[in-house]
Amino acid sequence: MTFSSQYPQKRMRRNRRDDFSRRLVRENHLRVDDLIYPVFVLDGHKQEEQVASMPGVVRQSVDLLLFQAEQCLRLGIPALAIFPVVDASLKTLTADEAYNPDGLVPRAVRELKKRFPELGIITDVALDPYTSHGQDGLIDDNGYVLNDETVAVLRKQALAHAQAGADIVAPSDMMDGRIAAIRATLDQDYCIHTRILAYSAKYASSFYGPFRDAVGSAAMLGAGNKYTYQMDPANSNEALWEVGLDIQEGADMVMVKPGLPYLDIVRRVKDEFGVPAFVYQVSGEYAMLKAAAMNGWLDEKACVTEALLSFKRAGADAILTYFAPVVAGWLQENS
Ligand code: PBG
């Protein structure tokens, strides 16, 4: 045997040997600047409810949400994404509450922007919290979600959010043509600074289950599904097509959702377009990690950090995660 065949040609482990050199060659980092915190807001005063399938996550009234917002600001989290829990009595076939300028979301936005103007506020543009059937749009007699009729309502909803002071409106409905329509509506009313975060590659995922419990749309949706508008989990090229259209239509940032099962999509989107690409670690991903951690089966801090870092490695610029404040706390401890 020759000398050279007894030894590895290159010792990759040399850089891994010590903490200092592992730090020097580390390619990706998770920072507080990467985090967006999704929150559930309720009507009323001093109201707080636990979300059963998402331990540690609450629905709360705006007065209590202000404390969370203050905490986020203190931790350095750049933005909150608000999701409303709408009273069943306000849900209708035509989703009129979605564009009520004095509805829960516009009121929450006004309060938050008044108290914390420097905290970014993102609102969800979709009709599912407001429809009596839990679909993201208006339906015909057969239950099919109507595209153009829905977009007409989404325009009004986005405008109500923007006029209340939302910094970013985020259409999560997956109707065709909604980005261009919303951009035109916003521009006509001089909301030229309002950014659009397009949920471009939003899959018809079963990982949204706990979220639908949290906002109370699960009961409305019943056995219904969203297969005629959200994307088939089997598809990848189609995601690029969607993203390309949304960019053309005026999106300022695009999103891939869910996160961990769709890392390949994040990478393809980033490589193909190079635009700001966000990813949503959705409710089911949170529930899985949390359940395992609570059972002592996984180390919460290590596994959550690893999952979030994987989004960065895949090319994501920002991450919507229910772990945001917890992670921001860990990052502060480490710095
Ligand atoms: C609905 C909406 C959903 C989520 C965000 N906005 C659920 C759905 O499409 O049914 C899911 C988020 C999560 O699971 O954390 N417009």
C-alpha cells in the first residue's frame, strides 16, 4: 500500500475541529432581522385564549397585543403579521366585513401604528376569516370559488388595510390577477408606499390545520378543501410560473408556504428570480416541533434553530414563524 492511499487526500474535519474555525467558515446565519411574527387578534378588551393545537400561541384582543408588539420591538423583530379571529355573526356569503374600515384588522393596525410607528405591520388579504363557508373567496352555487368577483373584494380589503396604515399587504388567497389589481387600487388612492408581499407559491397543504383552528375557519370549511386555487404539493415548475407572474404584476416580495416541506421551492425561486423571497413556517410545522419538544423527544432550541437556519440556507430572506419572540430571545442571549 502506498503512503497516499493510507490517508485521506483532504481532511475536511480540520475546519470543524474547533469552535473558532467552525464560526469562521459558517456560511449562513440566523438573525433577528430575518423574523416576522404572526399573531392572532380578537375583538374585545383584555381577552386572551390559548390555541389548543399550538401550545404557547394565543389569540388576544388589541390592548393585549400592544404588549406583545412592544416586546417584539424591544427584541428587534422587524415586523408583525396580523390574522383576525372574526366573530361568526360577521361571516357572510359575500364577506362584506373584509373591507369594513372599522373592522377588527383596520382597528388593530391603527392602534399598533399609533403606538409603535417603527414596527412593520403586515396584513393578510384573503376572505376566509369573513366567509360563512371558510373559503378564501366568493363561491358560486356549486361551491366553486369565483376568481374575478373575489379579486374585486380583495381590492377593497387591501385598500382598507392600507388606509388604516398597514405597511405591507399580503394576499394569501391565490386568485389569479390579484397582485396587479391590488397594486392599481392602492396606487389610485395614493397608497404608493404600501408594499405587496405576494403569497405566490402557496400550496394546498394539510399543515395549515392548527391555523384554521386558531382563526375558527376549520368549522366553517368543514369537509371543504382549497384544491381549486392553492397549489398541488406535487408541483414545482408551476411555483416558478406563479412567482414570475406576481413579480410582473408588481409584487415587492414573494412567499413560499409552507416552509420545511418546500425548501426546494425556496431555493428555486431565489435562484431563478433573486427577488426578496420569504418563507412561512406554518402552524402545523410549529405544532410538530412543539409537541415533540413538550414530550421531551426533541430539544426545542436546537431543533427550532436548525429548522430556521435551513430556510436561510435554502435562500429565504425572511421567515414568518410563531417562534419569532422565543428565537429572538435566544439570539440575544448568544450575542
Ligand atoms: C388563509 C391563510 C392560511 C394561513 C395563512 N393565511 C390558511 C389557509 O390557507 O387555509 C395558514 C398559516 C399557518 O398555517 O400557519 N388565507
